[in-house]
Amino acid sequence: MARSSAVLLGENRLFRDGIRQMLTKSSISVIAEGRDVPDALGTGDRAPSPELIIFHITADGVSASPSEMISDLREHFPAAKLVLLADPSVKPLLPAFIQANVSAILLTDISGEMLERSLDLVLSDHRLFPADTMSWITSGIRAENGNGHSAGSDSTSDEVSHQALSPPLSRREYQVVRCLAIGLSNKTIARELNITEGTVKVHVKGLLRKVKAANRTQLAIWALRQANLMGIEPGRNNSTESRHAA
């Protein structure tokens, strides 16, 4: 099977080593890495042409504006999809990266399995962003138009998101379907949401009926379409407390 190529950028070498190790058994091959673009390119006469640029930023490692960072990456890798791995501490910067047209933003508190699934989705031309970041953007737009409310808590964002789906889902159905969208098994979903595998099966059966899907694959496709329409990052839960909801 042909492997996709990626360049990995980030100040922390230990972090880069960890990501590269995670991707060893995936369909993605890291062909170059470094602290920044010059470090990754080295002294080679010819720059690599990767399909993905995976770059990591931390709160104390942002030396340029998001637009300047993306412009620099685009200059060297014009055809690559840009995936930002962001520490939760840099959330205030994320809307600017979305406006700079990155392909995806993934927070570093996701699991290795979710990282791999998410990168596969990006390679299939999906765009993935944290739901709470998208809510900040839409809340700001509503406020500018004079008909919105200030951004609420993560749980409120989750409530708005799952009710906005068509058909509307319960919060737990919303969490399950987002995991399905990135191909997680019932067993993995149960572990991620801290519920039993039997409970997951009950939710999946209910979701199949609710969205009129013939099988699990159709349900996952429906979930991906909804996620793309709403700017949701499939598979990510907005609040730690929601993992323990009934």
C-alpha cells in the first residue's frame, strides 16, 4: 500500500520523536523533520514535496503571527495540506490559523489513534477544527451583527452543536457519532466515553434509525457531512465532564 508523505515541524525534539513513532505503523511516512523549515530542509538542493505538513506550536514557541507562519509554510510547500498540532494553551490563536486556511487544527490532548484517524481524513480532503474554536468565531460574528450572545462554556457549545444537527441528537448520541466519523470501533468508543460497549451498541442502533442509515458506514458518512457543514472536529469531546454523562 502506498504511503503518504509528511514533514514534521516543532521546537521540541522529544515531541517530534513521539509523533514520528506514532505514525510508524500508519499510512503516513515522515520524510523530513526539524525545529523549523530551514532545519527540516537542511542543506539539500531540492525541497521535499510532502502531502502533509504537521507543525506543533506551544504558548512560548510562537515567534511570528499565524498569517506569517502559514505564508512561510506555503512558500516552501505550496501543495501540502497544513495540519497544526496545538497545545490547549494557545486556543486564543486558533481562529487566526483557521482564517489563514490551514487544513486542520488538532489539539495535543487527543489520543494517538485519533491523531492517525484525523490525518487520514485530512488526506481525504476533510477539514477538521475544534468545535469550541468554531463557536468563538461564530459567536463573534453574531455579536458584531448585534444579535448574538457572548461565547459560553464548552458544555454550552456542545449543547448548541448537537441540537443544530439534522435530525437533532442527544448529547451522548452526538459524542458517539463523532467517534464513528473517524472510524473508531465500539470498544474504543466505550473507552473514550467511559461507558460500556453495550451502551455504545444501543446508541449506534438508535442513531441508525434516527438518521435512516442502512449500516454503520452510511452513518459515519452522514456524520462526516454534518461535521464538515458545521466546522466540527469529528471524534473530539468538548468537556471532560461529558465523558461521564449518562
